[in-house]
Amino acid sequence: MNNNIMKKFCKELRLNACLNSIEECCNATYGYITGEYKVNDLDELEDALLCIPDYIKEIKEIIEEIIDIYEQEGLNNE
């Protein structure tokens, strides 16, 4: 398999994991607000929400890495 294809695939897996983690945090928050999900205390919910900026930062880094791979492919094809 092409090395760049494998790199992009791995980055896309990381990206998907970050997005799923954000979704879980949001679902837990929504569930807590609607009473469908019980957390031990409000600090647990706050901790989950505080992770979201870290996921956003990682998503930005992953996208930049994917762009770099595409740009490198473009340079190699010229």
C-alpha cells in the first residue's frame, strides 16, 4: 500500500476518534441535563467537557498533517 495512503488513513482514524470523543462528551452532557444520564457528581461532567478544547486542538493538528501529505503528493507528482 502507498505510504501516503497509509499515513492519511491513520490520521483519519485519529480524527474519527477525536470526533467520537467529542460526541460522547456532548451526549453525556445532554443526558445529564435531560435526566437520562446520571453522573456521580457535577465535577465528572465538567471534566468531560473540559477535554473538548484538547480534542479540537488535536483535530486542527491532524487536518494540518493531512494537508501536508496532500501537498507533498502534489509536489511529487509534478
